[in-house]
Amino acid sequence: MTDRSSKDSGRDLARLIGAEAAATKPLRELLGERAMECADHGAYRSSGVHFLGIKEIWTPCPDCEEARLAAQRHAEAQEQAKRARAHLEAMLDQAAIPKRFMERSLDNFVAETPEQQRALSFAREFASNFTHHAKRGDGLVLSGLPGTGKSHLATAILQSIMPAHVGLYITCAGMIRAVRATWSRDSERTEVDVLRELSSVDLLVLDEVGVSGGTDNEQELIFDVLDRRYRDMRPTVLLTNLDRARFKDFVGERVYDRLTETARWVTFDWTSYRPTASKQFAVERARTA
């Protein structure tokens, strides 16, 4: 045997002996406690552990460790809140809620009369039990003069069901424009895309139904969207200034028949809500400024 092969054999034997020795050592050996000094908090007792006879680890100052964990929890909470705010802002943007109504909620709706309290009660119930209503395809028709708070309650419902559910706010005219825009040659979306979006969101709020006289094509579009949502059991909230008879004439017999089956009619039979609402929001802004 040459000197070189002897040396290699010796090294192999040493590694084998070292591996066997390491294998006989416990993975984790307790070293007991010892007194230690923290520059910030003074004396404390530290517990030590020996891993594989190689590395010693001693517990840090408990006050320092608690401060570190508290800072970590705070940073994680801030990051979580930041993500939640970004998610909510994205959902609000996706829901297309007008900026004027983003501060509207069920809590700041002024309900002074029994009729207003009744309307608010229906809105609260619908929002609170939306999962139940979504399974049944239930909806609402909010009917009343301009400025009575229909859009307030409808957009408040939209925001109340977030982030569990995604909704969409659009006016009747806006829906028709969105469909007509797809007829352009350079449109990136097709009419099918728009109808699919309108038909598939968890909650569709369709405002200003009947503001302008509806053509046969517009009535057919409204029927198409509402019929799709009816068949797929998707809730819809419709807002109109019309009474029942004129609303029926506008949407047509087929749409009205669908709504009679699935939607609750809520009448807003009081004077304009806007002067009272403006004063209330001015007070709220001054208080939170």
C-alpha cells in the first residue's frame, strides 16, 4: 500500500469515527440556567441548549424578546391593515360607486319618519342577510322622488356586503352606453363581455331606471340583463323615480313579472332628503376634521 492510499484510508477512518461519535451525541442537550445581564433591562435568568454538541443557544432577555415580538405584531397588523385598505379601495373602484356616495352608510342615513325607518330597516335586513338573499336571488326596487335617499341606501348596501361579496353600481343610461361602446371597431370588449359582467356580479345596483324614455332596444337590454340574473339567481337592486304603473310600462311586462316574483318594492314617499343630508355630513366632517 502506498503512502498516499494510507493517508486516504486514514482520513476516511477519521470521518467514520467522527460520524459515529456525532451519532452517539443527543440532538438536544439542556444546559440548565445561568445569570446574564441585559444592557437595557438588567439581570435575568437564561436557559441554554446544546445542539449536536456543536452549537449553544441561550434564551435572550425576556423583556427585549417581548418588545421584539410586540414590534413584529404591530408591523404585521399595519401591513395587514394596509392590504385590507388596498383591497377595499380596489373593490370600491371595481364596484364603480360614485365618489359622492362613498361616505354613505346605513348608519348615517337620516331616518326620522316611520316611512324612512321602514326603508332603512329593509336595507339593513337585505345587507345583513345578503348571503341568504343571494342564494334565493332576492332583490329590491327602491321607488321615490329624486333626493329621497335611494342612492344612499343602495350604495350603502353595496359597501356593507364587502369584502365578502363584489357588487357593481351603474345607471341605466350608463349600462346602455357600455353596451353601445362595444359596437365600435376599436373596442377591446364585446357586447357579450359587458353582458356577462353585468349578469355575473354578486349584486347589481341599477340606478335611474326610467329617467329617460326607453326605446324597444333599451327595454330589450334591460330585460336581457335582468333575465340572466333571474335565471342565475343573482340579486338586483333597482332605483327609480317612477311609481308602480309607470315603472311597469317602462321595463315591460316580462321584466315586471320577474321582479314581482323576486324583489321587494320599497316606497320613498317623502320630500327630498338632500338638504338634511348635506347638513348632517357637514357636521360629521367638522367633527372628524
